[in-house]
Amino acid sequence: MNGAAAMVKCLEKEGVTVAFGYPGATICPFYDELAKSSVRHILVRQEQNAGHAAGAWGRMTGKPGVCIATSGPGATNLLTALATAYMDSAPLVAITGQVSSELLGRDAFQEADITGAAASFVKHSFLVKHSEELPRVMREAFYIAGTGRKGPVLVDVPVDVQNGVVGRFHYPEAVSIRGYNPTLRGNQLQIRRVVAAMDEARRPVICAGGGVFGSLARRQVRLLAERCRIPVACTMMGLGALPTEHPLNLGMLGSQGGALANEAIRCSDLLIILGARVGDRAVTQSGILEKDTRVVHIDIDPAEIRKNVEAGIPLVGDLAQVLDQILEEGPRPHGDVWTEGLHLPKDDAAAFGLAREGFVNPRRLVRAISARMEPEGIYTADVGQNQIWSARNCLIREGRFLTSGGMGTMGYSIPAAIGAALAAPGHQAVAVCGDGSFQMQMMELATLVREQIPVKIFVLRNGCLGLVREIQDERYGGNRMAVDLSGSPDMTALAGAYGIPAARLDRDEEVDGAVRRAFDTPGPFLTECAVWPGEDTHQLLPEKEERL
Amino acid sequence: MKHTISVLVENRAGVLSHISGLFSRRGFNIDSLAVGETEDRDVSRMTIVADGDDYMVEQIEKQLNKMIDVIKVRTVANEDLIRRELMLIKVSCTAKNRGEITDVAKIMNAKIVDITKDTLTIEIADRPNRLDLLIELMRPYHIQEVSRTGTIALQRGSSIIGK
């Protein structure tokens, strides 16, 4: 067989059922073989979206999603998606075509040094020089992407290597890479120290991050919280670690978080960080962590320990395993949940009132969309005001909340919803975005139609780049520059041009009906929701209610 | 403070640029970097001298350890290391001062490896500060060119930084 056939066989061996991509000259041998396989190929309309879809697929399943692009511009278009996946530890294998080996380094047509360009955005990369190496490289790529701290791995394959001969196809079962041995089991001594700290603490708080999903540890987090009666604050990446309405859920922490979660962390005497990198927006710059709070930091990546926060008790390991170990030690249950004395809101429910005439209240809308979804539904949020409104008010039950947390990549929600919908067939998928981010991804409406993927899109249209507008109002004396989105199309008409049914929503009273209609209509659906341009994302404390 | 970091890496194309790229991306400054094969041809040793505080060194070690092609990382205190560097230095000379330069070289345990009627090329392999000293001593004679390899190091005694 040739190299391309071997690559496709590797995908099948890995159990890959869906791949997202966009072909070009140097990846044609691979596509020629992919056509003969059982792998379903989703043709996106821009490579970046193949990367986002594959990343979301990976975040849903815990196994690497696959995206494919050609050399040069195809590969460079993937970069933003790779960086997005890297920041959010999404398992992903990106396969790129490359110019023929003998042309490498000669600035040939559509040549880009993609392994070089992607170096800081991937967990690892391979530039394959010999066809015979392909099975081993593919095996290692999937192994590296899907184990330890998950992340994107790039496999760059020159066209002649795809065409070259693989004499005997052997797919290695085991992988042995001497420089890569992630620690999965927690050190028992540290486990006991963590349990002792938990037993001693009077005001413990769990901070749940994206690692809860990366390690498929949702069950264990809930078990630990319930058994010990420890309240849980979530980072944006950790939203859904506990259901939103679970009595121990404090909501989202950080500079965009809710008052309850932030105050709980400020008052805590023990902060138990589970799979979170303690990013600047979450903890360090928001200044919510007091100096004398003891910190337990559990993460699979040793490089995260002591990077952003000083951890009194560091613990490296796979979260699900570590939490099982902790639970085995039998940490003591606390009495009353101490945060019940903090009478603070965890969301913006106080500001769910009616919007101005001709607009909808975005907080209320977000709550209505998520409440109407089936419990296992998937909600993807984009970046901008819509992300903050969504993160603070989305009602998550057994489903997932996906957003670009680390990179803050606009244009994420629709391709991510495509990837997530295919990863969890039969479950509802919703993409919420603004009119700015919508126009960075609207070409994917075609993908929804072609593949008949029933994503429900809600565009919060306020005619401006709202979050930047807020920054300009607050810090630049209201000098609003380059935030006016006039010239944007009628999005219902645009959806209509693609054959996607659509509706416009501009009255709070009609929110429930509009959401129901979107879900009741088979296939994709777009709802354009009018939001007042002056609407801010500020945390609304009860005494500030009159601001609305 | 200067730190010497010894890194065992897979001897593969691209690894050197990958590692040096990590330093610049994370804002760590490298003073010197030397790389060569070890007794195992599949493994290279990189010896990196970097300037920074303890936090930086910890971060460097962890970030290096994260790289798949890195097999082992160890930062060793300078007093526990045998450190050596090789330097070639070409200086101007005249018939009159050639003897003087040769004397200095001899005192410094350096070798004259090339000679023309108006230049001398001296080779020295010693601790980095001894190389600095030789440069200072040669300055009066007008240095034409200097080439240094960067520091290499092994631990004193029987301990090793093995795979």
C-alpha cells in the first residue's frame, strides 16, 4: 500500500469515524484513499473551522478529533484553531499535506514551514520523511494528543511520502516514547496531605477547571463535593463540572464571574484547584485569592504547578484517578455548607427583567435557550459579550458548555457546535454568537446544510463589537473606534439564502416561543436576536439593579 | 544568577530550534548553548547557561520536560560542575611582540595553533572565566576574531545525568 492508504488505515485503527477537512493539491493522495474508507469526511468552508470542529469533537469524546488541510495557506489557516485547542487542552490530530520532499526549503508553490510556525501552539509535531514511518508516527500522534494533558499534535506529510510505499503495514499496539511519560497516579503521601488539609479546613472551596472534562472526571468531582459537602466554583472552562442548579455549585469565578464564587474564594481557608491553570482572568488578576489561603493544586501538567499560583500542596496526576485515590482515603464530611451564609448571587438572575422596546434581554435569553434544551444538550458560546452572558447564565445540567476559554477565539461557536453535534449524535447542539463573531464563521452555514447537522444558531445582534465598546467606554473615555458593525447583512435573509429556516426575535415576551420554534424545527435553524447596543456585561449586584 | 542546565534530547532534526525557540517564547535569556552527540548517537546533550531567578529556572525545567523530544533535564549548581569551554582567538602581532603574546598564552595554558607574519591564533579550553581573562589579556594586541563554543559541563564525582 502507499503512505496515504497507511494513514487512512491508521485512522480506522484509532476508531476515527469523522474527520473535518479541506483538500488541496498536496493532500490529494490522502483524500484519494480516504474516499475508500468508512471515515465520514466533513467538508468545511475554511480550514480553521475544521480545526475548531475537530477540537470540539475531542473535547466531547476525550479522544483526538481529526482535521485535515493542504500545505501552505491550508495549513496556516489551521494555526488559530491549533492555538485554540492548545490553550484549552483539546485533543486533536491535524494532518497537513506538504510539498514534495525534494522541494522542501525552496519556497515552492504552497510551501509553508508549518511545523515551525505551529511550534508554540502544538503539544508535538512530526514532519514525516519516510513512508515507512507513517504507522508509527500516526500511532504516536494519537497517543500524545489523547493522553496526559491533552492537546493538538500536527502531522505534516510531504506528498511524495503519501505516495511512497509502505511495505508491510504494522500498527504498533504499544507506544514507548522515552521523553513522554505522563504521571497518572497521584503520589500517595501528597494524597494524604490533601485529605488532611480538607479535614482541617473550615471554609474549603473547590475550583473546577477544564481538566475535569479533559480527564473525564465529572462523576468524581460531584462525588467528592457531595460527600464532603464542599462548594464548587467553576472556571469558564470548568462550567458544567456540577449542574448549574446543584446546591453546591457557586457559579463561575474570576473577573467575569459571579459575586458568590468570588466572595467564597476570598473567604476560603482552603482552595482546592482541580485541573485549572489558574489563568489571569480567573484568579491572579482578579485578586480574589487572599495570601493566607492554603492552596491544593491538582493538575496532570507539572508545568502548571506554581506557574501562576503558589501551591502549598501540589499534586500531579490524572484528575479522575487522583480523586478516586482521595475518595478512598475517606475525607470527612463537613457540616453545613459554609457558603450558605454568603447571600450573594451566582448569576445575573437579578437582571432578568424586561429589555427596552425592540430588544431582548440577553441574560434572560441565554437562560431560556439553555433551559429549553434537553438536559444532555451542548451549548457552544462564542467570544465577546455573548460569551460572558452565556457563561454566567447558561443553565447546564448533564450536557456540555463549550467555548474558547483560553485563546478567546471569535468564530468558534458554529464549527464547535458542528464537531460537538457529530460527537454526540442525537443530542441537541446550540451555537450562541454575536453579530461580530457570526461574520467570522458564517461560511459554515453551508456545512450545516450539506451535512444536515441540526445546530440551532442564536445571533445576539447589537450592531457593534460590544465587549470592545465596553473597554473603550471604560478606559478610553468613550472614544468608540472601529466597533460599529453597520453594513452587516440581514442574517435571516442570509440563512434563507442557504435554505436554513430563520426567525427574528426582538421582544422579551416572544423569547420562549422563538426558542421553542428553533428546537421544534428539524435541521439547522437561525434566530437573529436584537440586543440593545448599550447593554453591558458588568456583574449586576442587587443594589446596582437600577442601572439597567 | 547564572544557571547551567543540562538537557538530554533525541538527536533529531528540528529539536535544537524547538528548544531554543522555547526559551525566546517564554522570555528566558540564553547566555550560551552547546550541543553535541553523547555516547549514544540517538541522544544529544545540550548544555544551556541562562541568567535568571529560581522561578525562571523552575519554569524552564518544567517547560523543557513537557517537550516530547526532551529525555532528561537537570539544573546543577555551578560549584558541582566541571565546566569547560573552547575558544579560538586571532590577534594581531608584530615580530616585536610575538614573544610577549606567546608567553601570555603559555601562562594561560593556551596553545598557538596558527601563525602568520602578522597574526597569531590561540586555542584555549578552560573554564569560561579563564577564557574571559585571556580575552582581556589579548585586548592590548588588537583582537581580530573570537569564536567560542559555549559552555559544556558534567557533574563532579560519580553522579551522572543519565537517561
